[in-house]
Amino acid sequence: MTSEQDRAWELMSKIDFCMLVTSPSDGLRSRPMSSIVKQEEGHVYFLTDARTAKDDEIAINNNILLAYGNGGSQFVSTSATARLSDDRMLIKRLWNPGAQAFWPSGPEDPNIVAIVATPTSAEFWDGPSGVVSSIKIAFALITGTTPDLGANSKVKL
């Protein structure tokens, strides 16, 4: 794996929350989700309720987009394929305090399923913090130069 591929995985792990975008037959739909990134497995996981629309949308079209952003200058746009899993061992392995807040009955709740996303490619923007970015932009305006706002890379995953 290249350092750029590792950096894409690292940013996804670091940022955590993303907009999970599905593509059902009537257009695009997105929602914020907490991701469980497992680079060593080549997957990004989500715990979700089987009674929600996203499960049906993935069944219609399993191509998804994961859009990460830290509110500053680090972003990752990840294309992936998704599948649903009701494997209790997997769900128990992914279980965390955030999941407990949504399903107080625990990982045995039959309504919990895992979305298993397998990233195929990513594009990331990895720049300095908002304050540093602002200073670089101001300096560029004063000097008539183009600001260096960090790295941008497209990678196959």
C-alpha cells in the first residue's frame, strides 16, 4: 500500500463521521453516520437499523459514497460498494458506546445490521488547520501568489 493510500485510510479513521450517500432509483440520498474504519480488513463498517431506508437503498444499488470532512481543511471522498450483514459476531465486534445509545437492548437486537463498505477509490484534501489556511490565503492575496493549502490526491484502495 502506498503512503497516499495509507493517508486516505488514516484520514477516514481520524475524522470518523461521514455523510453516507446512497443512490436509490429516485436520486441521491445522504445521512451522517459514524464509521468504524478497519484498514487491515479493507472495510468501513456502520451499524444501522434494518428498518431504515438506507438498507433498501443499498439493496437497489450497492454503490455508495462516503464523504468525510473535519470542518477544517481535511476531507476524503470515498467510493465504495456496500453489502448488509446481520452476522451477530460481526455486530458484537463492532459494538461501541455510541451504538448502545441507539440500541439499549444491546448487540443482540435483531433490528441491528452492519453495512460493510469496501472502498474502491478515494480522493483526499489534506491541508493545514483553518487558522493556518486563513493566514496562507491572506498572504497569497497580499503577495499575488497562489496559496499552498496542502495535498490533494486520488488513490485506488
